Amino acid sequence: MGKNKAILEIKGYTKIYGEGKKAADNVTLTVESGDIYGFIGHNGAGKSTTIRAVVGVLDFDEGEIFIDGHSVKDESFECKKLTAYIPDNPDLYENLTGIQYLDFIADVFGISAEERQKSIKEYADKFEITDSLGDLISSYSHGMKQKLAIISALIHSPRLLVLDEPFVGLDPKAAFTLKQIMHDICEKGTAIFFSTHVLDVAEKLCNKIAIIKQGKIIASGTLEELTHGETLEEVFLEVVDG
Amino acid sequence: MGRNIILLKTLLRSTSRFNSYKYCKDKKKRGKIVGAWVGAGILYLMLMSYCIATCVGYGHFGLTAGIPAMCAMVISLLSFVFTLFKTNGYLFGFKEYDMLMALPFEPKSIAACKFLYMYINSLPWYLSVSVSTLVGYAYYAKPSFAVYPLWVILSLIQPIIPMLGAAFLGFLTAKLGSGFKNKTIAQTVLTMIFIGLCFGSRFFIEDMLKNNKTEEVLSNISDITDKTGSVYLPVKWFGGAVTELNVLYMFLLIAVTAVLFTVVFTIVGRSYRQINSALGSHAAAGKFVMKEQKQKSLISTIAFKEFKRMTGSVTYMTNALIGEIMCFGMGIAVLFVDIEKVIKAVTKGAPLTSEMMVPAIPFIVYFFVGMVATTCFTPSLEGKNYWIVQSLPIRKKTLYQGKMLYNMFLTVPFALFADVTISISAKAGVVNTLLSAVLVVCLCAFSTAWGCVCGIKHIKLDWENEVEVIKQGTGVVVYLLPNMFVTMGLIVLVVYLGTLISSAIVTAGMILASAILAALCYARAMSLAAKQD
């Protein structure tokens, strides 16, 4: 799947909290155009800390992060124009209706009226929330908010899609739709970097995986390189516990 | 009982700056907390200075006996107003409602703990008034030793009755509002009606009590204070208890407070679940049909987002719109009431004419519309949603420009309306009216930009309840108090200058000054925003 153009490059990224505790320690990895890159690890291993730094939400101490050649530290605005982010528990503007929120995102990315109408309709239909787009987000269930956040991330065709635990809260059909969409957009050259606890999903979906433990990458590479015929679960338990 | 104390303690701890300071390792954050303490300390000192100055006035004119009633009145008014604007955010529809109701607490206990939480958080304000007026009273009256502890203790009880009154009004608005489809708008309208009735009844009572309208201003105020005591009995009980050491008054103040507390929270407790369930449920039509979409500019879309944020919150709407509504009411009122009569009523018979007041019109209007600028709390209001603007390609400059644009949308139409109607009513003439309109727009721009500077400088995203930033945020307080006092000073200054030189020249000078200040504040806001990128 890889097309060898580096979209996301994390080089020696280190994040130190409070009294010197390293939440991320010299993290280095590269996500190329067309990759679906899974980022796995225990709770508190440093997945969200890394993801939040990639999307420019979190400051970091050492290292560099590049998105399509732009430094997140120095050119964060350029980076954000190329990226879409879906957090694990999206807090959206609850006083807007679904369509108002999507319009807000579309306005931010300067998407024309016709283009947004087409893509909102396409994705909202796929996730079966078109009927609810006129309702306030505060009336949405967790899963519906998650679907809305996913649609908002997709409507501006990002070069890099970053997702933190995207399948949590999604019903089986929506999870299947999301996986299909992930495959589709990767075919078109988008790079996807996402964290998950569900190893089966990572195994079936990703072409590359990185395992993080206590802030350090302890294993990374293509799925084949990592597993060598074993299941991802077995590999994960071996490297994490070993 | 023990469980309720645990709840109260936890509520206080969850928003306590001391707790954050104690456990926060980030030096920058700790510095900000210390800064907020210092800022709050300055505000308490300002209030204490005001109270001491008032006591000096009372003492100087031989009205020392009126100081206890004045203290009780100031505390009562402060506590009533503070609570009225906060009740909806603190008592009803708060975010941890589900979590608390799932725990073994009675609904009335939760409501009562939330009320006590509000009370304890406001105690420094009441104590500032109490201690400073006690100092003033002690200086002039040389009271016995027993007065000192009694004064402080009873002044801590004094705010509870007005707070209960305000909380009960909040309860009524929430209960009535919860029956409507658009609960937020309904609650806001009802709150505004109650506020209007409270202000209206104050003037009505004052008017009934007045015997001689040409009395000296200070003795007039003292007269009102004394007579308020005969209408609002807790003021009388406080005065009697601390000056005459009257045990009956002491007992009455404590007993009535306790009884009212029990009664109010028994009533509130009965409907608490029903009100919160209604406020927490949202109608979902599920009938959306995709129609033609429109593309907006980024700044407009941010301004629209702010508008929706406002209409989704009773606390936001009541606090942001109160000045505008008062301004609108004033603009309408002067069309029907002789402005000379209004001036006489407001200035308590001071020898001022409408002609003399012409240069002050934009400042009077600004006093209301500039009372709160939404920009001083909207940066903090992003709260947990901050990740959205942080992860999107929106420069902070653009974000704050959008927030400023919204505040201008909100203030300018009301300010212009009131300014023009008052100018017409005061027969200010075309040139003065035009200049006045330009000045009021410049003042709105200044308020917006100055508010934004305060809002960005004192941004607080980790709030638990929006009341913390809308009503008690450092940005709001830093904006509000100097703005209010400077405006009052400017009203006096321009009236005085208007007696020396042409009103048009005074207004033109003020346009220049306010435009320069607005531009400077805007530049400062933009430079602060650029640092956040």
C-alpha cells in the first residue's frame, strides 16, 4: 500500500510532564502516503500524548514532527491545513446543530458550497445520520458525536488523518463503514495514523504498526515484519510483557 | 449530615485554586494562580476602600448610626445580584448532575450543597464589606468589644436570606422555563423579567419612602438606608443586633435564615429531579433534509459560532444581554418620558439639565452596553472544545477577530439605538447626535478590544462550570471594575467640560481618545493572539 512519500515524520519526539516524567521518549516513526499506520500500547503508554503533539494540540520538549515536510513546531498552521484529527472522546460545540458544525469546519477549510454539500451528503448517508444533522449536537448520543467528528474530518480531504481510538462508541455497522472509508481514502493517497486497543482491528486494517510502552517505541514496522506468522496479539503480549 | 459535608468539601476542592496550586507541578500554572490571588486581593481592597470611603462620608456628616444598616444593605444587594446571575449555572443543568444524582444523596441535599458552595465562594466579598465597614464604624462610634465579633458573625449570616431569594427566583425560572421547547430562551426571558421587576420595585419602594426630594444627597441615601430597614427587616435586625446588642434581633436573623433555608430547599428538592431532567433532555426532530449550503468567511463563521454558544446558555445570555436590554429599555423610555424628569430622578434632584448632559449621553449608554464584553470570557469559554480550534488551521488572530466581531454585532445596534433616541429626546441637535453616535461606536470598539485583551491574558480553559468564567473569571473582573469606575468618572468629566467648552468639541476629543485606545487595545489583543499560535 505504501507509496513512499513521507506524510508524517516523527523524529526523536519527547514530551516531559511535571517533575521530569517522560510521557513520550525519543519517539521516531514515519507514515507514508497510503499507509494505515496503527499505534498500539497499554493505557497511559503515551499514544494520545504523541497523537496530540502531531496535530498541534500539545507542545513538546524535544524532537521534531513534520507533516508533508512542514514542521509542526514552526509551521503549525500549514500542518493543520493538511491534517484532520478525531480525538477519542470528541467534545464538540454542543449548541450547534450537526450541519452547523460541519459548515463551520467547511468554512475553516474554505470548501465551496457545492463541494461541501456533496461530501457532507455522501458521508452523512454512509454513517446514517443525515436525518439528525438538523438537531443540536447536545441531543446526540456518544456514537453520533463520533460519527459527526469523523465526517468533519473527512469533508476536507486531508493528506493526513489522525484518529485516537476511532472505533470506541461506534456501532458495528459504523465501524465497518469507517474501515471501508479508511481503505478508500488511503487508495487515493491519504496517510492514516491511528491509535487503538483493538488488536484484531489493527491486524486486519493496518499495513504498519508501532507498539509503544512507557513512552518508548519498542517495536515498529510492517505487519509482516512484526508478526512473522504469529498473531498481532501474541506479538504485542510478548514485546510488552517481555 | 457527614455525607453532605463531604459533598460540599469536594465541590469546593474541585474548583479551589489552592488545591490546584498545591498539586500542580507546572511553575507557569502556579504563577498564574498566584497572579489570580493577587488580582482578587486587589479587587477586595478596592471594595474595602469604597466601603471605608462611604463610612468616612457617613461619619463626617454625623450619620455613624446608619453604618451598620448600610453594611447590611450592601452585603444584601451584592449577595442578591451575585446569586441571581449564577443560580441557573450552579443549581440547575450542571454537568456533573448525573454523577451526583447516581450517588446516595437526596436531591435537596445536592441543591443545598451547591447553594452553600456559592455562598462560601462569595464570602471574601461579604467579609471585605463587613470588616471595612466595621473599621469605619469602630473609628467613629467607639463601640464595646462585643460588637466586633458579633458584627462579623452576623454579617456572615446576612447574605443568606437575599441569596435564598435569588436562588428561589432562579428555581422559578428554571421550573417555568423547563416546560418550554426552547428552554434556554424561555429561562433567559423569565430571568430578565424577574430582574426588571426587582429593579422596578426598588425604584417604586424608594419613591414611596421619599418625603423630601431636595434633601442633601448623602442624608437622602442615609434616609433610604434607614427606611429600607423598615421594609427589609434583616437590615433592621442586623443594625439592632450590633448597635444595641439586641438578643431578639440576633435570634430573629439567625432563626429566620435557618427556617427560610429549610423551606426553600425542601421546595426546590421536590422538583429538582424533574427540572434537571427537563433541562437535560433535548428535542431531536430527526427530519433534516440536505438543502443548498452557503459558504461564509472564516470570521463570520466564528462569530456565528459565538452566537450559537450564547443562545445555548442561560448564564451567557443573561450576563451578556443585561446591559443591552437595559440600554434598549432606556432608549424606549426616553421616547415617552420627559428626559428632564429622568435626569432629576436619576441624579436625585441635582441641578443638571438635559443640555448639560448632552456630552455624557454616549458614556451613559456605554455604561450599560460596556458593562460586560463577551470577549473577556469567550476565549475561556472554549474550555474542553479548545482542541477544535487548536487542531484546525485557524490563526488565533482570526479566532479572536471573530469573537470581537460578534461582540460588536451585539453591542453596536443597541448602543446606537439608545444613543440616538436619548440625543433626540435631549434635543442635542444633528451635529451632536452624529458625533455622539460615532463616539458610542468607538466606545463599543474599545470595550470589545479591551475585553479581548483581558480575556486572552486571563484565559482559563480547565473550568468545571461556565459560571466560573462568565461570572467569576479574572478576565471579566479585570475588565469590568476599572471600566465601570472610569466610565462613571468620564460622565462627570464630560459634563464639567461641557460647561466650559462646546459639547461638540468635548465629544470630538473623546472620539479621538477612545479611537486611539481601541486601536491600541486591538493591537495588543492581536499581539497576544499571535503568541498563542
